[in-house]
Amino acid sequence: MPLGCCGKRSCAEVKRLDSKPINMNPSTNKVTPYARDEYLYHIHITTRWMDNDVYGHVNNVIYYSWIDTVVNQWLIENGLLKSDKNPSIGLVAHSECNYFSPIAYPSPVVLGLKLAHLGNSSVHYDVGIFVQEALQPIAQGKFVHVYVDPVNHRPTPLSETFKHTLETLR
């Protein structure tokens, strides 16, 4: 079995088990975007000049940065990302992004976040990327954290307090 992001089987197992794209329509094999109001947390950002690529639109790597930003912003605001106080650390085991339409600088962007799945040591998020007040996303992402012991990188169960706080995103 291949090794995951932290060199352990656990992350690879999460990726293998979670490889199905989010909100897949089985009859068309296409991802169906979630509407804006299905995301319970939102932050506003703006594109930057440096986000554009040679083709005149925001480069795909920027979308992954936005996905990481909204997840970690929510964790910080809810007291779950206190690196000096956490008995475990969240490592990214899987991420993906489905693109529906391009965006370019300058554009205001809204990032939406919701909890997709809460496991014993893993958290699966869905992220919507919207332009201004649009109701349908221009892109939709998935982001999976696996929480591990910071020394041996073995999966660590999430505390009940941690899980309870995450449930507010559902």
C-alpha cells in the first residue's frame, strides 16, 4: 500500500477511501455544485494581481491556497488551531478542486465552508468558491485533515470537545 502525506499508511488509506469527487451526480458523472447557502461559514477575500497566470485567469494553485485559508481561518476562530496546546496536529491527507468557471484579477471572492464528514481522527470539509454575491460557485473543493500525534505521526482520536465544535459546521 502506498504511503500518505506523513509517510504513514493512514493518510494513504484516507485518500484511497475518499477519492470519489464531492457531490457527484451518478447519472452524468459530473460534480453538482452546492449552493452558497449550504455553506455555514464564509470569509471574504480578493484576488491579487499575482494570482493571474499567463492565460489571464487565476491559476489553479491559488484555489488550493484559498481552500487551505478558509479551513484554517475557521479553526483559528474556533480555538482549534493552537499549535502549542494541541495534543495532535492536522495533516492534509487529501485535497481536490473542481472548476466550473474562471475568475481573474481584480475580483472579490467569498469562500464557503461546511463539514462533510467527521471521523475518529479525520475531518472532511467541503469548500465553495464564489464571486461576490453569486449563488453558484466558480469552484468547489474537498479538504481532508487527519489528526496525528506530533511525534510518531500515528492517527490520534479527536476529543469530544473538538468534535462538538466541528459539528457546528454541519
